[in-house]
Amino acid sequence: MNYSTLKKTVALSIAAALGVGMANAQTTASGTTTPKVFGGIGQYNTWTVGVNVGVTSPVLMTGGSSDYNSYKVNLGYGVSVEKMLSHVFGLELNLNGGQVGYQNNPVRDNRTSDKTTFYGGSLVGTVNIATVSFLHRKNSVNFYVSGGTGLLTYHPEFINGAGVTPPQTPTASYYNADGSKHWITEFEIPVTAGVKFKLSEVVALNFGYTETFIDGDNFDGLLRGYPTKDRFSYGFGGLDFTLGSKSKPNIEWVNPVALVYDELYDAELRREVAALKTRVGNVETAVNDLKKDSDGDGVSDQFDKCPNTPAGTVVDGSGCEIKFPPAIDTSLFVKKTDAMGGMMRGAAWSNIQFDFDSSVLRTSSYPALDATSSALRGGSGSIEVDGFASSEGTAAHNLRLSKDRANSVKTYLVNSGVDAKRIKVKGFGETRPIADNSTEAGREQNRRVEFKK
């Protein structure tokens, strides 16, 4: 092939990659949202399309024999579509084509050279090696390996010892009876190692090296009958383009270690932990008060209506001496309070809010749920617990999520002593929003559970 043309093609590809990357970096970086740990794959862009161009050779970096004693470098090209299933693993469909050149010097087997035209398609699994990193917060370089299988269609043409291509007749190899080219289809196994460089949130530069192993021995136009298979290599460079919303990051470039670290130090989470510590401290204080029994009569001071009774005195449940016949102590019938001896904190019947794509109760919702439970246990009748969701995701998913949120609230109330038969659960999905779903603040208000008497 023309090496000057090849150099110009590669140079123009790199220049185009840098230009597109800089343009996208100015328009997309500012609008990217931050995913949450265990928030689901819907928080990310997972589809990528790529184009590439490079050179082919029958020689592999891993070694091996060849039916020719030399080779030629030729042009190859390809396109790809990738779907990431996690931070580190995805599936990729590759379509590629080009030519592979062989040469004999001196002439061997009455052939001076061979040129094989090929087209192939394969499905491979891709593993990203550097996505999960404990050394770098943000990834801009990502190494990967891939492997899979597919079908390869090819047609060899050779020049004989006289320096001419045999005529296109039935007696010549790889031609049909009518003189048309005879194409051969066989299985292929491509194995690739490469590296990607992030140019922007949308564009990445991709360099790779693929070794393709063919289930046949006539790819090079020579069927020697050896128990070996033909193969060829393809070194390439190209561009990968991320598909999807500009507000979502590409999952290939998100480091989950940094994501976990950031969420552990999230301000809202720290406030919830502090509130939980306060609740635990109050419970421990109440338990210690319940255990305190100054006069040793078996009734804690908090419930002892007759303190300082003499040792050995038989007392009732309120700590007072039992007299015969025993008198009914009407002071035992007192109004119940919470474990801290005060009114229940939190507003009963308040809306219960949830995190994105989650049906797990926030600790900050416990006071309102406790107040609601107390009101239910102190009254009669039944209530309806209605779940809702914001507009992200499909309508079917949001309907299931709203029912899960309503059931989470019902489970909490039932565990706190409310009769399950008094609670009816409904899910309304993303319908009936109370705020604008086009803003994050509005979507947060719509991720809720309401009580309906």
C-alpha cells in the first residue's frame, strides 16, 4: 500500500479526534450529574459507537509460522457498537474489513505474493482493566482486553511465478465456474488489547491491537494440509462516541471507589448519622432510667409511685405496698408517652421522602413515622398509604418503585405495632406529581409516600 497515504490518514484522524473532543468538552462537562452508589445502571450512559482505521499483517506479536516467507502491510478499517453492563464489563459488536498481504522472496510454490480481501463480524466481551482504581480519583486513561467469536468472509488472490494473476477460470483457485470471485466463510476468534484516552465526556481516542485466529488453513491462498490454522493481526486507532443524555456520565470513566468515598462523606448522610446517634443516645438514657431501682423493691424509679419502701415489703406493679384486701390504684391508668417520657417527636401524616430509584427509608423519616404509628395505635379506622415516583426511567419501573416505597412505610408501621389490616397500599408511579419533574428539586419532592385517611 501507499505508506504516505496511510500516514496522512492517521494524522487527520488524530487531529479530528482532538478537535471534536475539545468542542464537546466545552458543551457537556458543566451539565453532568453525579451518580449515587447502588443507584442503578440507569444513572449512566452505557452505549458507545466507534470507528477505526489501521494496518493489517499476517504476522502476530505472539509468534507463529506462515506459509509465506515475507509479508506486506495493508489497510484495514472497522466500526463497533458497545453496551457496558457494569463499570468493568461490556459486550461489543465489531464489523471490520480490509486486505492482508503475503509475499515470497524468492519465489516459493509458484507464487510471488498473495492478497486476501476480507469482511468480518464478531461479538466480543470487553473487560476494562483500569476503571476501578485506588490510585486515581478520575480516569482519563483506560486499558482493556476483549475476546469473542464471529464469522469471517474472505477471497484470496495470488500472483504466480511468472508475475501475473491467473485468469478467472474454473481451473484457477478461488473463482467460481462463471469466473466470479469465490468467497469463503469460516469462524474467527478475535483477541484484542488496547488503551483508550478520554478527550471529553463524549469522545475518546482508542488504540488497539487485534489478533484474529481463523478456523481454516486457506486464508492466505495456500492449503498445505498442515494441522495449523491461519491468522492475521490488525493494529488500529479510532474514535469512540458516547450515546445518551449529556447530563449522565459514561460508565467507562466513572471510578466506583471514588463514588463510594464521596457518598460516605456526603453532608446529608453525615447529618443522618448524627441524628441516628442522638436517637441511640436517648434510647440508652431511657433504658438506664428504666433499670434504676433505688429502694430495691423490683419496680424502677420511673414507675415507682411509692419510693423508699422498706426492704422486704411486698409491692404491686406501681411499687406500693400491697394491703389486704388490695385497693385498686386508679393512678395506674396513665396516658402513654414515648420512650423519653415526652410527646412523640415528628409530625404525624407528613410525607415520607426517598432517594433516587430507592425504596429504603431514610433515618430522617423515623420521627414522622413514629408519630404516625402512635396516632394510629391511639385511634381507630384505616388509612391508605400512597407511593409516588419522579419521572426518570420507564412508567412500568416507576409504578413498581412507588409500590415498593408504600410497602416500606407499611412494613415500618406494622413492625411498630399497627394492625396490618388497617393499612391499604397503592402505587401511582410518576403520575400526580406535586412539583416540576424538569428540575432536580422538583423530582426530589415527587419521590414520596403520602398518607390518606
